[in-house]
Amino acid sequence: MNDYMHPSIAESLLIALIGFVTVFVVLIVLMAIIVLISKVFSDKKSKPAPVQQPAVPPAAPAEPREVYTGVKLNSVDEKTAAVLMAIVADKLDKPLENLRFISIKEVR
């Protein structure tokens, strides 16, 4: 090298190339270390056999519930009301049987 403070274009490109190669080599080594460690620890974990849960019959309701079907529809057809009730039940994450709709009215 001629001068440390004023390298030529070729010397500058060589220094940059050495820097890039160094960075990529270190990244590849780190990647290899991570892959090896993950394989070592994943092999150590033995997957436990799935636990068989005893079959429990579903509990029968103690008393039959009264089913409410009298939804008052105000300027809404039955198909639209059914879709709205299904959407509400889905958004609340509740079965439709657990919800009670009193009336449905279109708001304009």
C-alpha cells in the first residue's frame, strides 16, 4: 500500500471485498452453530405418547330448557334476520341456542 490515508481505487475495493467476505463468513458460521444446536436439542426431546383420556359421556341437561322462537322482525325479512343472528353468535363465540333475540330492526 502506498499511503494509509489515501489508498488507490483498487486497494479500496480490495478492503471492501475483504470486509464483505468477513461478514458473510461470520454469518454462515453463526447459522451453522444455530442449526447444530437446534438439532442437538430437538433430538434430546422425546415426544411423549399421547395420553388417552377416558371417554366421558356428555352430560345430559338436568332440565329441558324453554326454546324462545318469538323474534319480532321490524322491516327485516327472515333470511336477513337469520344471517344477522348467525353473525352475532359467531362474533360472541356462543351457540345460537344460548342467545335470545327479542327483536331485529333495520336502522336507516
